[in-house]
Amino acid sequence: MKMKKIRIADIRDRQEVDAVLMVKEASIAETKAGKPYLRLTLMDASGEIAARAWDNAEAMAAGCGKGAVVRVRGQAASFRDQLQLKVSGIDPVAGDNIDPGDFMPKSPNDIGAMAREFLKLADSINDPALAALVAAFFRKRKTFTAFKTAPAAKSMHHAYIGGLLEHTLGVAMLADRVAGIYPAIDRDLLMTGAMLHDIGKLAEFSFDTFPFDYSEAGRLVGHMVLGVEMIQAEARDIKAISDPVLKRLTHLVLSHHGRHEFGSPVLPMILEAFVLNFIDDLDAKVNYVSNLGKNADEDGYHLSEYQRNLERFLFIRRPPAEEAGTPETNSTEIDPRQKILWHNTP
């Protein structure tokens, strides 16, 4: 069955739509007359759209579980200044050839290139114990594959496929440069903290289905504590790592959000923890504000909508086309010379 390639971002009012989309949310509701209808939120990599199926709602709902990929037929219509789809038909799509990148936002940068740069920075850690700890995570192909896929957040910054790699690489690059300016910084400790500060997000989010969501452990425990548990588990097999060094690294992970109200159990108390908090926040804020600009509807500088999480309006601009970046190739090939992925790794 040949499917039409229609992106949500390109759908216009009164357009006939025949598209393959992902179900983000689905529920059965009732009209005022008591007739059931299917209420949907559909998504692809370009955005989301509300949809309603007024006829055969219960039959259509059977194939519309969260994360299901479906072929949707219907017509776009504006309702209260919001575009919706009036659905006439929904069919399931076989999962064999489904690429999550078609339905979830993904990093605009080349994932393979970011991975190679990340491994290069990991190789620059000189302390044998800390280098072994970092290798214990990223020499495992299963872990590194998940790390390259994971988002860094569900909705705030780097909330897309490859986002965790992109964010962690950004923080590690900043750590490398800041450590080069200030000799008082323990570079190896800071680099290790930068590379592992969000490792708990591999357990905080569920990757079994998409769209991504919080796992039970993610909601109950959170990524900082989960990350410390993961680090301590790997450190048990590394005899060279001392208890004082492990405590300092644990402190970096637990304090990297900087404030109790932002989720950190403890406040930064050592130099490297202060630096990690600042560069983590810097990379997150740059990504957040940049994305607001990229998604702006008009050229030039203008005020954004009120950003509740930042408690302010922002003065943003949409970057010119030449600044918007190049399309992602999404290559996942890793240079075999990168020593962090040692031979015979699982």
C-alpha cells in the first residue's frame, strides 16, 4: 500500500489528508447527545494535530493505542482557530519498516558525527579510574545505542531523538574549554561528571515504545538518583577508583541542577560542581531559546509568548536560512579506531 508523504506542518485548512502518523493520545468521549467519538492527538517529526472520528469511533479506537503508527484519512478543518482533522478512516501500519525519526522530532545534527566527537572527548580523560568508569558505560553497544536515541527531556530542552547525546556532548565540550581556562579545575573529574551527569535518563525514560515517556522509576526516583545508582554499580568493578573520588563524582551528579527547587538533593559545594551546574544550564537554555527562534512564524526579532518556566517573555528571532543548519544525515557509523568501544564489547 503506497502512502502519501504528508507532514503535519504542511497540512492546510480544508485539505484532504492521507498520511501515516503516530498516535500520541487517544480516548473515547461522548457528544452532548451521548454518541461516542474518538478524540486523538496525532504527531510526526514536524508537529502535532488534533483529530476527531465521529463515526465508528469504538472500532477505530481498537488500533489507536499510544505510540501506534496508523494511516489516517480525512479532511483538515479549522475549529476555534486551531487546525483539526475530521477522520474518515484509520488503518494500522506494520511496524517492520517504521523509523521513529519520521514521527518524533530528532536532532538537527548528525548523530554519527556527534558520537565520534563524544568518544574522542571520552578518550581525553587521563585519570585511569575515571576513564575506566566512563568506558564501562559507553563501551557497551546496547547502552551507547540507547544513549544516541534518548531525548534529554520530555518537553523542555533537547526533547528529541539524539537529544541526550547532543546535550551531553555540548556540556562536555564546554567542560573541556572551561577547564582549559581555569587551572584550578580538576579537568578529569569535571569531564567525567559532564559525560555522566544525565546518564540516569536512560532509566528515567521508557524506550520500549514511542513517543517517549517517563518510566515508573523515572517518576518515582528521578534521573539524578538513578544516575548515581548506575555509577555506583559500575564503580564496584573498578578497584582503582577511590571512595573520595567517587563521592565527589556523586556530588557532581546530585547537584548539577544547582538548586533544591530544581530537583537537586544537594547544592554545589565544590568547584567542579559549580562549573557543571552553570554549563549544564547554559547548554539547556541555548537550546531552548534557539528552538523558539527556529519555530517562529516571522522573520526578525520579536517577543515570544510568555514563557512560564522562565517567568518572562523572550526577544527572539528566526535565524536566516543559511544559519538554520544542514539536514541531518543521521549516520550511526562509529570510527572503529575510537578506543572507548573496545574489542569484543557486548
